[in-house]
Amino acid sequence: MAQLRRWCYVPCMTVFLSKILIPIAVAAVTVVLLMGLINMMRGGNPNRSQKLMQMRVLLQFVAIVITMLTVWVMGHS
């Protein structure tokens, strides 16, 4: 019975991860990347550029983890 319940949640989790969470993560990376590029083109504060780069790297890591989790969940369905 417990195994049957677990399989009921896999399709919902797959849809949530692939259709909602991955696009949000990619959009967040894109926004931070564009903010950093705009800051550099305007000749803004170098410290702000550094912080934006650090944030972009962190968000890319999160996006990759979410993508790998999605692939893993889809493999179990």
C-alpha cells in the first residue's frame, strides 16, 4: 500500500519540477546575469558586479541540482 501511494506522487512531482521549478530557476539565473551585464556596461560599482557574479554561480548550482533531481524523478516514473 505504501509503495502504491508513493507512485501516485511521482507524476505530480515530475510536473512540478519540470514545468514550474526549472523555469523559475533558469529565469532567476538569467535575471541576475542581465543585472550583472547592465552593471558592467554602465560602469557601476565593481563590488556589486562581484556580488552579482557570486549570486549567479549559486543560482546556477541550484538550477543544476533541480534539473538533476527532475531527471532522477522522471527515471523512477
